[in-house]
Amino acid sequence: MRHRVYGKHFGRNIDERKSLFKGLVHSLIISGTILTSETKAKAVKGLIDKVINLAKNKKAENRFQSFLTDKTLQERLIGEIIPKLGTRTSGYTRTVRIGPRLGDQTTMVKMSLIGTEDLKPFDKMSSVKRPESSKKEVKKDTVELKQKISKPVKKTRITKNAKKGVIKS
């Protein structure tokens, strides 16, 4: 029986489902549009509305920050996305059916935030500075490996006695 069972489970446990939904919300805020299956889009739609409403509400700032832990995502949502949504209270997303996926015939949709069509996706990792020294170390390691590999191998000559286990060099 299916009494009092709410929502889709997607064959995952609760932690995996939360991670999936969190990842979909993050990628939607980063890029403005995502390609996903229709059932995942329907499942995330209400969550996105809750997150945006929490971001609009100044009193619920702690709950909003606990869901979106990345500061750049919080700033992007508050600074760029919410002003474009205007006076809407819900229905922040739009889904457009694309067609079936070739592998398993799942209906794919393009999910986007309303009013953010001109929103440019940003590279989340661009704010992270990578140390330059690690690149040089990798190059040195590859050069050393190439030198070890390129050493000539001593050729051996196999004679008729090789069958007996005698090899001349």
C-alpha cells in the first residue's frame, strides 16, 4: 500500500535525494537553465520556490544560508535573480519539454528561472585561486618519467638453445 507516502524517491535513500535536489538547485542558480528529466524537474520545482522565498524574507536568513552554503551563490541569488523576479510570490521556474532521451526514452525538459533569460552563467571555480607551483611540479614529474621511459633497452638475441633455457646476450 502507498498510504501517506509523499513525493518521488528516485530509487535513492533520503541523503542521496537531498544531495540530488541540492545539486539541481545549485546548478539552476549558477547557469539559469538546466537540462533534466521531467520527474526531477517536478520534484525540485517546489524546493526552488521555497529557497527563493526564504531569500526574499529577511527573518529566515539562517534557514536560507543553511541550504545554500556557498557565498557566491547566495550573492547571485539575492543580487541578480531576485530583483528580476519582481513581485512574484511563486512559480519562479519554467519547464519546456525537449523530447525523449536516446538511452532510456525519459522525457527531458529544459528548466529555467523566469526573467533570467539574459543571465550569464558564471564559472563557480574561477574565484578559487590555484597555486602556480603545483603546475610546475607536475611538469617536472612528467619530464622525469619521459626520460626514464626513453632509455634504450638492451636487446637480447635468442638462439636455438633458447628452448633449453639458455639465452645469449
